[in-house]
Amino acid sequence: MSGPRIAHATLKGPSVVKEICMGLAVAISVASFWKMHQWNEQRKTRAFYDLLEKGEISVVAEEESCLNYFLTAAQIQIF
């Protein structure tokens, strides 16, 4: 007489098709987040250059404010 049969879970290797599908899903989701970040940065850069072209902003400091930061030798001796 043979003993009772016990059902054991058989260990299978990874499913290649399932692994490829999971990898594609992760890659597409990460790529979409990266592309959204890239579009946001592009929008900010384009807005900056539009404002610069219109003259609403400037990247050059005004002369009066720059002169306040630099002291001449005569001014240093006074202090």
C-alpha cells in the first residue's frame, strides 16, 4: 500500500512573457513621469526667455546696485 498523496506546490521558473510585460509597464510609467518633468522644465525655460525678450526681466544688475557692493580704496580707508 502506498501512502496518501499530498499535493505539493511545484516551483516554476519565472515566466518570460510576464517578466517582459512587467518590465515594459514599469519602463513606460517611469518614462512618462520623466517626460512630464521635462515638459515642465521646458515650459519654465520658455517663459523665462519670453519675459527676457519682452524686457520685463533682466539678467544684468543695475549699475547703482552694483556700485553699492564694491568699495574703492578711499572708502575702505574712511571706515
